Amino acid sequence: MHKYELLILKSVRGAGKQELSRLMESVGLGKDETLWALENLKKQGFVEIEYVDSKYFALSDEGRRYAENGLPEERLAKKLGEHKIMVSELKSDDERIGMQWLKARGLIEIKNGAIKLVDAGDDAGSKLIKEGALLKEILSGNYTGNEDSLSDFIKRKLVAVRNIHYIKSVAITEAGENALGGKHAEMTDAIDRNIISSESWKNKEFKTYDVNVPIEKSVPAMRHPLKRIIEHIKDAYTSMGFQEISGPAVESSFWNFDSLFVPQDHPARDMQDTFYISNPEKIAVKEIEYMNRIKKAHRNAWHTAWKEDIASQMVLRAHTTSVSARYVYDIMNAISKGAYYDFPIRLFSVGRVFRNEAIDYKHLADLYQMDGLIIGKNLTMSNLFDTLKRIYDSMGIKINFKPSYFPFVEPGAEFYAQLPGSDSAIELGGAGMLREEITGMKRNRLSALAWGAGIERILLVKDTSIKSLPELYNNNMGWLRKRRLI
Amino acid sequence: MPVITFKKKYLYSLLGSGIDDKKLNEQVIKMGFEVESLNEDEVLLEITPNRLDLIDAVGFARSMKNFMHKSKKFSYSIDNPETAVEITVDSSVKKIRPYISGLAAFGVKLTEDSMLNLINFSEKFCETYGRGRKKIAIGMHNLDKMKTQLVYKCDRDMDFVPLGETAPMKYSKVLESNDKGKKYSNLITNGKSCYYPSLSDSEGAIAFIPILNSERTKLTEDTRNMFVDITGTSEYAVNKVADLLAATFFDMGADVRRVKIKYPNKTIDLPELEKRYININLAKAETQIGVDIGFNNVISLANKMGYEAALIGNIIRFRVPEYRLDVIGEQDVIEDIAIGYGYDYINPLSMFYSQQGGVEGQTILNRRAAEAMIGMGFSETASSYLTNEEYNFDKARLRRDRSAITMKNPKTETVTIMRTWILPSLFKSLGMSAHESMPQRIFEVDMAFSVKEGMPAESYRIGAVSIDPKSNFNEAKSYVEGFLDAIGIEHSISSYEHKSFIDGRCAEIRVNGKHIGFFGEIHPEVLKNFGIEEPGIAFEMDLSFK
């Protein structure tokens, strides 16, 4: 309820039927505000308004003057009294007008230029006075008579008649009472510590609120949608027995490319696609023995020169599979030194990956990726498919597989989600069995399943209110405040 | 992934009856590729970069027909021991483009479509596998317009009539004025020296390698006999590509003949078309894929994928098709068996889950930090790790220093370094939100980067900003202390100077006497630099899990 409406409703309840002018006075509002609020209250059924059809008499300027000073004929009659006055002695227009009216009514006679009242009795005099009083009543707004009594004045254009439809009185309805919280009770408004301790509320009713009134909403502080989906993904992995791992984002080409069997002349290594670092520009590979094995594998498979210098170039990692590659090495290295593992080992990582893009409203240069790794005995592609289906199932996404190619896995697969209500599918990531050339696991009768997938894409499939990737990283306050916990 | 374009009519004529758009789509996906688009005239296919034999419509049709069991075309060999062309390799090419191979094809019935396919194929092949002609360049010639004795050498700046021209031109002129010359000139320059590798017969050059062929030997629809040269920087690659091309000409119905290559120290006849076998243990393949295939089916699956296969004891011997450059070992063959079997038929098989999973300590700490900040009314943000000196240093009133991880090859000036701290990311976001209602409180727990003693250093940090017309230093302090208490970090606070904050309204946070962060009232100049219109406070500290 608007505060004016509330003021008026309260005032009307106190006073029973109330006239408009009183009402305005008691609430201290102007006429426009009062009428506006009354109209609203009436629409809600909170008040009953009694209207009156009536005539309203308004004084013309001349009429107003006469109401204040008396009718000219009345004044002239008083002045004449018992005397005679010569016509030539009449000083003002008023006196001349008075003379004409007195004459028309036969109250004076004029002989040889002299005016004299005729004896028409007291009645005539008092009638004149009464007539003058009518104007005064109209002026003060107290006139209650009808139009007939004013017919002369109307003819003389001293009074104008207007028909009006006005509010006579306002009364509160049952609904209005209820809106204020009941008829007779004394009300409890805001609660304070005294009301609680004294229990004074017990004898009163609580003031109620209109639940339909629009208010300004609170905006909860929330986690960022990307971070929320990452937490969800971490929960999904850990619930399936996966342990989280992490690794450097600023990485050597060796771990980002060479250890993943990407040939040194592969286009993916171009400056066009990968961020190369000038500070620090190169860091020598420390794992010499492993590096030599990778070098041999490259030469055998790709028949090209393999240079340590290229492997030592620092880059921003293009995939979190570099983290998996480091762990495959660490674990196999530990096993060769006698470490014992309970197979299968399940690992996952989540982190940023980088593409050398010109950043604009459509393109981002860093995005999140997750990678999974299972090392064990007798692992199969069907185990891989099952694990991935479970992870995506937990996010309500159904996935399918098709063959695909990545240098470091064989067999390789790609998985994609069917977009709800659409024919198109969105590619989510790549997967496969890591090449023996990389893992060197054969002699331990082990193999490894690995996969990598973008995270922003999952969010795009799940939350259709998010239209584009870059808006995820803008952090516009308005956007953050409109997020939903989907 | 390479996208290739085929003339639909030509492709469908190669595939034979029973093919339509729907069927093509289905089969292509099962093979592991995608139909990117399809219209009346053209088919656009996305293939994986390992299967370069499919860039050619003839090769694609061959694999697809095998896949649909419509043909059994597995291996290629040349029986005629005679070589059709002889190429003498001069030692002068050694320093710039040392290797050459080739083949001759007799009785090629070129049509407009098949000629276009050959040209598109060699262009696309040289761009992708050929690494922009550096590793591989292919030239195709009308064999009847040339002599069969050729020399491959680095020439003087000679005249020849390049393809599409009528008058002779010097090599140097080609590099200056011809589009191909300009595009590939870098491949024949080494430092300041420029070389002119050419393939010539007694009448002059038939090719300026790897730039342009001669007008004299160009292909036309009347061409019946062809010579193909393949040059490059890897002997293995040029020889293998000759094998791949041989398969294409065989499938076009030609009689393929070898070419003799006379290197200074050896002579070889190419294409080699060497027989190569990979033995597969079926049980192992079945285990890796996770399906039961059986000896009865595996031969048929091999044929489907283009392999000739034979059972020898309990080992299956796969003959690798000569055109497959990508098959390195056992795992590649197992993948092909899986593709032949069909990924759709590999049923997900649950694994036994016994171990306990868990997240890293850093994740637990980050979660606690986020919970505390959200409890204090701060919304979480996610920002790029990439920035530039202007945002990371200048706008925050800091001096640029050499501690940032710096990009060597950024595409734009917006991304030149990795952020060294979090607050500029938050300031930037708030600057873009000036029209939104106040107060605005945001935080971010994520990584920042620097170089320490020549090594990259990556750490987790927390940054938080509150923009509020009623901001003051005490509010900042109350957030900082409330936050540190909530995540259980004992700390001390002392006064501090930081250029991004107002002097005398800034403090540092110490844990065990060690500086971990700072907070205070943001300097008005910093606010203005980032487009923030109301006052604010901020804190940032290290949050690495130890």
C-alpha cells in the first residue's frame, strides 16, 4: 500500500464517514494526492465513497463585490432612509445601478430629479437585506438554497450555476479494516526488545503487510558459475575414487608437446597457436633419461630431427594433459625404483589452458580444462567410455563417442553432447589410450586411459542463460547478480 | 583438423551405386570424421590430420568402399622393373632441399574432375602434411612434353616459362612478381643466400622447386602420361608420399612405373611400395577395446579398414596399406580394429571403485576462503590470467618491473604478460560496472605468476574489493581480520606503503613475521584510472597451501 493510501485509510477508520475537506485536512495532503489515493483505495475495495450530484453557484466578479459590500440597491436604500437625494448627486455607477433596481421594483419615486423611497413597508426592506445575505452565503460557501431563489441574480450575471459531482464522504470498508489489520485491535507494528520481554504483543494484533507489494530484491553473494561447476566436477571425480593433481601452467614444450608425441614440426606448435614465453625463455629438461626415450620415439615415428633446444622452449600450456604426462612419468619412475601402487590409479586435474588468440568479445585466450588419467592392468576402451559417461551423467549431460585422432592416444575418441531440443551436437573433449611410446608401461603390464575436456562448454550446455564464453570472464556486476544456482 | 572439399558428382561416381547424402553422413561419422557441410555441388569433410591419404577423393573413396564392404582393395605393387624417368641429384641441393622422389603414370585418363582433384589434393597435402611446402612439395607434369633424363640441382638465375605465362622469366623475377614466388620464397633462402633449386631436362627447367612448374609440362585434359616429382627435407617423407600417390594413380586405372633417383652416394628406384606387416595378438586387442571380436570376425574387420590380414597361429598378421603414413605400430592397428568394430558397439563397462578419492589441500583452502568471503557479502569473479603492463602496473600506480612472465609472440597488445597480482583484474571488472547499484563487493581466489631466479613461480592469491560511498580503512581492516580469523590464520598488522593505496591508510598483513599481503583505501588516482566512480577498499594476500 502506498504511504498516502495508508495515511488516508487510517484517518478514515478513526473518523467513520469523513468529508473530503476534513480528510484532506487531517492527513495533510493536497487535493490531487488525496483524490489519487482515494481512487486507488476504492479500486482495492478498501473504501466506500459517497458521491453527491449537486449544483454549485459561483459568484462573478461583480457578484463577489456585492457580496462583500452589499447590493447597490440595498446600499442606496440605506443611504436614502428618510431623505431625498437628487439624481445629479449620485456619485458612482453602483449608486446609479442601485437607483435603477430600486425603481424597477417600485421602491422609489423620482420627482423633479429628486429620489425618494416610497413607503413599501418593512417587508420590502428586509427582503432586500435577505437578498444581500444570499450573496454572502454563496461567497462563504454556506448557501444551501435552490436555483429559483437566485433567479434574479442569475439574470443579472452576479451568480453562475454549475452542475457538479463531488465526493460527499468517505467510509472504510471491511476489506479496508482487514488491510489495516482488523477492526478494533490496537496494533503492534515494528517489534523491539521491549515488546518481546514485556510480551505486550499478546493483547494486540500484529500489523500485517500486503504480500503483493513489489519490493527491491536482495542479491545474494554467490560463487562464480565457472567455479561452481568446477567444484561439481571435483566432487564427481572424487566420488569415483579419483585423486586431484595439478601442475604448472607455465610449462616447457617438452611436457606440453614432446612427451605427448606432438612432432616438433607439427602445426599446433606454431607461434600462431601457442603462447611462447620470452621471460623465462628456455628451461632445460631435467628428466634426461626420459627425454632420451621420447627423442628416440619421435625419431622412430616421425622420421624427423628432434632437438632438445625446441623441447626446452617455455610455453603457456595448451592442455592440462601436460599435468597427466608429468604424473605418468613420476609414477613409472617411482615404480622402476620399487614403489608399490594399488591399481588402478585414478587421477584428475582442473586448470587453465591457453591459446594464442587476439582477445575480443568473442575470443578468449585462457579457458579451463579438466584432464583424467587411469593407470592400471587390463584397461579397456569400454572402461574409458563408462567413466566418462558417469562423470557427465552427474551433470545431467548424455555423451556419445566417435573415433578421433590425437598424437598421444591410440585408439583415440572424441565425445560430444546432444544439445537439448536440437539436432546439433557440441564437442566436449578427446580421450583414448595413451601410446606405449609415451608411457613405457608395457613391461609392467600396465596401460593408461586419458582424456581432456573443456569446462566452459559444459556450462554452456547446462545453463542456457549464458550466451557466450567471454561474458564468463567479464565479471560485470549486473551479470554476476543475475546468475542462478543451476 | 583439415577440411577438404570434394566435387560431389565426382566423389559419388567414385563411390559407385547405392550412395546418398544420408548414407555418406552415417558412414563418415563411423569412420571418425565429419561431414561439415553438403550441398548440390560440394561435400566438405573434416578429417583427422593423421589420415592424409583421405585428402584425395580417390583415396577417400577407396577407404570408404572398403569400410562399406563394397570393395577389397588392400595393397599395391609395381611389377615392371624398368624405370620410366631418371633423376640425377646434384650435391648442390643438399643445403636447401636435399630429397626428391617421383613416379610415372601411363594411361591416365584425365577428365576435368579428376584433374581438379589431383591439383586440389596436392595443394592441400603440401599445405598440411607438407607444412606449407617446406617438408613436402609435389609437382605434376605431362610426361610426353619432357625428356626422361632429369637433373635436380641448385641452378643459376636462369630463364624459364612459368606455369600460366607465355614469356620466359628469370627465377629471381618469379620470386618478385609471381604470387607463388612471393609466398614460398622463404623456403629457398638460407640466411642471406638465395638458391634456385630446379628440375631440368636438356631443354631447360620443368620446375622451379618448390615454387612453380613450367608452362611446357602443364597438365591438360588431353594428358595421358604423367610424371610426378616430390621434393622435401625428409627422405622418409618424400619416399612415403610417392607410395601414397602411386596408390591414387593405380586406382585411377593408370600403369604406374618407377623413377630412378641417383643421389651422389646411392641410387634408388621409387616408389618403393615396401611390404610392411604388424602382428596383432587378438586377445590383447580385445582387452584394450573391451569387446569380444573372435578370429572369425577379425579378418573381415581388417579388410573393412583396408588391411590384408592372415591368421598365423594365434597371431594375426596385418599388412599395412602402402598409402597409410600414420600407422606406426600395434596400437594404431588396434584403433583401426576398434573403428571397424564401431565405437557405438563398445559398451561402457564399469570398473571396480575401491580407493578413496580426494581433492588437493589447495582446493580445500580455496573453498574455505570462498565460503568466508561469500559470507561477508562478496561475489566471486573469474578473470583471465593474461594481461598487459598497463593494467598490471601503470593503472595501479606501480613501476613496471621484470618479474612478470612475458609473452614472446602475443597477437595483440592486450595480452603481453601474465598477471602478477589479482587486484587489477577486480578493478577492471568494477570499472565496467560503474552503472550498477552500490555497494559492489567482489573477490577472486586464483593464480598469479612471476619469475623468481629465472624460474616461473605460480601461486594462489586472494584479492577482494569493496566499492561503497561509505568506505574507509577500518572497514578494510574488519574484512581482513574477519577473513583471516574465519580460515584460522594467526596474523599481525602493521602500517605499510603501497602505491595503489592512500598513504597512511594502508597496512600489511604478516603471518609468523612474514609479509603475506596488504590492504587499505584505494588511491583515488587508481580508482579513476580504472573508471571506478565511488571510493573503495581492497585487500590482497598470498593463499598458497603449504
